[in-house]
Amino acid sequence: QVQLVESGGGLVQPGGSLRLSCATTGNIFSIYVMGWYRQAPEKQRELVASITSGGSTSYADSVKGRFAISRVLAKNTVYLQMNSLKPEDTAVYFCNAKMTTRESWGKGTRVTVSS
């Protein structure tokens, strides 16, 4: 089992920045990809960014050039640096870990972009 705990959400003005963190515990060596998803009110959950165990990253078109996913292996933590935030980035952000036969989700952290 893998447990995920997100942190770092909050209220930020348009154009501002936030860094989300996802702390992982448990059988982390079974994880082959980790991702950040988001779900805005009345919308489906969508993949924002992901990073594989080999370090390859991918991004949704809507966040390319503004968001960056990274990890610090020694801290078992994955980050999402979010810059140039827009009101449409407002959502609950969830951390996800995929393993061979299962996946784990965090409880989410809320990001609100508003003036």
C-alpha cells in the first residue's frame, strides 16, 4: 500500500505561484508513475502532470510552460510548481500513484485563483 498526503494549496491572485507537495509513504518502490490531477466544480477530474519512475514528465496542454512536476527521492515527495496561475486553474488538486495492480489517491488540496 502507498499513502499520499498533499499540501500547499491556498488562495492566490491571478499571475501568482504556488507549490504543491505530495508526501508518499508505504511501498513506494512499487510506484511506476505519479501524477497530479485536478477537479474543478462540476467538471471531470483531469490529469495535469505526471512523472515516471525514470524521471520522464508530461503535461496537459493547458499547463505547459506554467507548471512543473518534480520529485525529491530522498524525501519521497513529488512537487507541482504552478506559476502564472489563472482563475481557470481553480480546482482541488489530487496526487496519484500508479502501481502494477492498483493505484492510490490523496485526499486533495484546494487551489483558488482569484483577485
